[in-house]
Amino acid sequence: MTRRRPKKNNTRSSRGKRETTSLDEKFVAETGDKNPEDEYLEGPLVEERKSFGNNLSTWMVVEISTDGMFAKLKRMSFGGDTTLTAEDILKALREKYLIVEGIDTSLIQDLTARALAKPDAIITGNHQIACGTPPVSGRDGQIEYTFQDRLSKGTHLDFHELNNTFERTTLEEVLGAGILGLFVQPGEELARRITSTQGEPGRDIFGNVSMSPGRFPSLEIGAPVRESGDRFFATICGYVYLEDQHLSIHPPLWLAPDLMTAYFIHLQQAAPLPALCDEWLFEALTELEVSHGIDKTAISVLCHTPPQADIVEAVLIAQGTPPIPGADTMVDHPFQIGKHAGKILPDGSIDLRDRNSVVGVEEGQLLGKVISATKGIPGKNLIGENIETTDGKEISFKAGENVRGEGDPPHAFFAEINGNIYITSDTIDIKKVFIVDGDVDYEVGNIDTTHDVQINGNISAGFRVKSGGSISVGGLIEAGAVLSCRGDIIAAQGILGEGTQVTAQGVISMGSILTKFIQNSTVMAKGDIEVGSYIFNSKVRSGTTIRVHKEGGVRGGSIVGGETFASQSIHCHIGGSQSTSTTTIGINPDPANSARIAKLDKAIAFCESNIVRLLRTMGLQTIDAARIKAAMHQAPINKKKVMVEIIKKIYELVETRDISANERATLEQQQSLLLDKGEITVEGTLYSGIRIVMGKNSHSLTIDCQDLTFYNSSGVIHSRPPSHQSA
């Protein structure tokens, strides 16, 4: 609430000056009635009155705008003084209010005349007595992007996608982005600034000068852009980049995430590419801090023969030095170790001589000399950082079965018998070879040996061959034969079961299986299964990959009927047929892992059932430490020992259950990761009705299709064209 000023006496001594109080004011004071204007005069604006002229009773109230551009006379009283003139008002405005500009003298003359006509009255209103002159705004500045002059009409550059392209993690993604780029050279003008103007000055009513210049055009520039006066120039070669008023140059180089390779990236050009110079690319490499492994020859060749404008290409121009890990202790053998893929003959059969599955040696022959481990050699990436490596591991090789070592530890190994050499981990063994010159039949009988088995003929129906090594069959494995071994099985002429049951025959290998064909058979291998011609109406299972080659006639490359499963990949050329109702091809977890998970499930179920049974003997339903403690406290002395044993057994079962559950979860996760990497590729015809399985998901084709690779992603089976790496 505003405190009002105390009322003054209605009469006072003028000290020689005449009384100027109006009769209206005296009347109001005597009667006690309030003039509506009196409320205003006694309010906050009373103190804004400024006296002028010769008498204190002469006053005015002037309201000035906050920007100083306008002044309004709100109230004025001459207090009865008729000697005042317009010049007195002008003087008051100058001295009391400091108003010197834009005064409306005509209005002042009119107001003076009105006041003199009624000198005892109060003039009220909103009389604009002064007005300043506003400034004339200057023209805003702007940025003119001169690089756009090189673009054809309608050409659009996606700068955001350009930046994303060079941020991608693989070279294939960079080249597949499919964007346009505008390549600029060092020194090329990119933009110019058209400066703003100041405009014309203005003045407020106090005489203060004001300006309203145009806005200065702002442009943020990257390090590869230089500003000179009002012009902007590229300092390196590369692709122009403009986004959110930020102008820069993206070097035309893509660096691999491991900083080991740098490629010049030639995008599809939005304008003709200027002739490249070696120095430009060196400067671009410097911009990205590349200092090591620069290939000057590759840069020179690129500059002399640049790619065509519409070609997207990557040219390797710098490569880091990879670290060289130290070699582990090894045995240098005087003969080739390791099996070959085996030559597939035109009819799909296997040339055993080209397989090198086993290497035969003679008694006393040198098997190999030990070479000590070596130190690793550090590498260096593109920006000169050292890449640490590891030294080779010292391994002590041992002489195994039928092998003599020389030295302690051995530095050389010799064969003690004629046989086949086997190297597993750190041990060298010689296995004897069980050779059958003809067929395995009633004359030879079943074979069960720890040696390698070499059968030059067939394995007749119903006979068994079991080996602790590998089995090589020069002929055919006939219906009803059973083979099992810890090494590889090679059947040069095929595996045949003539019965209608797909389990008519069992062939099980802990290694790989290589054969001409599989027909009406059950075949399992821990390693790869490679078939020269076809798989027909069989149950085939591989712990790694299955590949069916296209040799061997019209059936070549086909999987028809039955179930064919691998853990990593399956590759064939025909899937299913018009006459066969059901063919299943799928990726399933490694049988060893699946067997382990099944075993863990049994262990978990055993633990949980026995935990429940033991808790019931104590009168409990769940494992509760407080209740177990109470039960122990209440138990008779002669039963406490038994209860201690029960509790101990419960916690042992809980620990076993939890360990098993954790292992199972780890195996499930591993299987899920492997499943996402699995692929089924058919580079040819897939007939309707074929069933594709990926883990727990399956998909049946309803129409014939051509050339597809199936894969699993987020629990869904997808397909895409194959990479056309023919078998």
C-alpha cells in the first residue's frame, strides 16, 4: 500500500509571492470531497512532479519510454501563473528531463495556450511531446558457398551421411554407402562472407546516438579450412563437409579401427575430380596423424592413374607393421605333415593317394628335429604406436608309442617300427597299419584294432571295423556294415545302405569323413564330412561342416531326403527334389555340447530331487538357514550327528546343482553364438517342401527357389544370395 503524503495547510505565506491555489482546490479542501484526480496526485506519481518556472506551484509530470525514444506529458499545472511561456516548458524539458531531441514545439505551443486559458487547471492526457529518430537497420551479412558453383543443378550432397560413411568400421560398409562426394583441392575457395552494413544512425530524445547494424554472418570452420579476410579456403584435399553452419574438409582417407591400414576412398564424384598430387595425399595423411607405413609408390600410381568419376574404389596407401608373435617350440619334420582335401575325381570318388591322411615311415627313420621357441617382434600402427606381441611358448615334446627320443629333453625323434606317424599336441606316436589287401568279408572277419586300418577292397554287408586310428577303404562300404574310429574315415567309393531304414548302417568317426556318396545310411563325424557326389535319404551329422561337391552325374551336389545337420555350415548345389516329400537340412549345436548339456540337465534334476527328499526328512520344504538352525536345536542329542550329515549333504547338492547350472548356461550361450554364425548355402535349386532348421527354429519352403544362403539372426531364419564360392 502506497503511503500518501500529509495534507498541507490550504493557505500559506507566499513570502512576497502571490497565492496561486485555485478556488477548485480550496473548495475540495474545505468540503472534504475528493477530486478523482486527487487520488492519482497523492499516489506514486506525485513524487515524479517536477517544478518549473518562477513558482513552486508550477509543475509537470513527464513519462519517458524505457528506450528513451518517446516522452509524454501526463499532467501539467501553471498554478495560476499567467506569465509562463512555451519557452519555460522547453527549458524545463531540457533541464529537468534532459530532453533535447525531437521535441514537438507545435504541441508545446498548443499546451501552453491551453494552460494560460485556465491557469489554475490541471492539464491531463498522453501528449507525446518528444520523439527520437530510430536508426535505419543495416543489411544482414551472409555466407556464399562458392563450392556449390561446381555442382550441377539439382545435385544434392548428403553431408551427414558423408560423415557417417567415414565412421563405419569396415571397408565394405564404406564402399557400399553409395553417396556423392565433392572432392576439393588445397587452396580452393569454399565460401566467402558478404559483410553486413552499419545502417544509418538514430538519436533518442536525450541526443544519444544509436546504431542497428546488420547481423554478422557466423561460420564455424574446421582445422582443414583457412579464413583469409572474408574468404575461406581448403588447406587439404578431401570431401567438402557442411552441416549446422560448420564448414570443413573430410580427408579422403579411411583408417581401419585397429589403425593398421589407410585407404584412399574414391566416392562417386559430384563434379570432375581435379588432378591428384602426391603432396596432397601426404598432407591428408598428416591431418590424420598417419606417420608410419606410408606407401609412396601406391600414392604415386594413384595420382597418375586416378579412378573414373563414377567408380567407387578404395586404394591402400598406408599399412602398419603387424607384430610377429614368437613361434612356439616346434618339430621340423623331413616330410609333409597334415592331410590334404583329397582329390575329387570326375565321378565323385576320392583319390586316396592325394589325401595324405596318414604318413607312412620306416624303422629308424628321422621323424623330426626340435626347433626352440623364438622371441616375438613388436609391430607399429599407422600413428607410430608400438604394438606389443608375445614370445613363443616353450614346449617339451615327448616320444610316444614306438618312437625314440634323442636327448633330455629330446631334440630329435626316430621311428622304432614301420607304421604311420601321428602327432597330437606334444606327443609323437607311430601306429602300426592293419592292411587288408581285398575285401572285409567272411575270410577276414570283423576288425577291432588300435592300429590304422587300410582296406584296399570293400567292407561287405554286416561286418564291423573298429580302429584306434583311421580307416581307409579303397572300395565301397556296403549295407549293414558298421565302422567306428578315433581318426578319419575315408571311403573312396561311397557308403551304401540298401535297406529302407535310414539306420541300416552306422559310420561313426571322431575325426572327419570323406566319401564319394552317402545313401540310406547313418553317418556321424566330430569333424568335417566331405562328399564327392551326393547324400540321399540318410541321417548325416557333423560337429563342424558338411560339403557336397557337384561331381558324379545328375545327382552331383545334391542332398535329397533324410536329415543332414552340421554345427557350423552346410554347402551343396541341390536341396530336396520333386519326387521326395521331406528333406531336412539344418544347423544344430555341436553334438558334444548337446550331450554335455543333456548330462548337466540330469545332474541338476538329480540334485534338486535329492535336496527335496533330504529337506523332507528334516520336516522342511525349502532351504532356510534359520529353520535349519531351529531344527538342529530341537533335535534329540542322538539324532544331531545324523542331521549334521544331512545338512552337509544338502549343501553339497546345492553347490553341485549351481555349478552345473552355471556350466549349462555358459554352454547355451556358446551354442547361441555359434548358431548365429551358422550358414546353409545352396548354390542351385531348392525344391519346395525342403525344411530348413536353425537351432529351435525351422522354415519350410512352399515354392522352388534358386541360390540362397540361410542364416539365423535374432531368433529368426533369414536368407540372402550366396557369396558364390563354388565347391
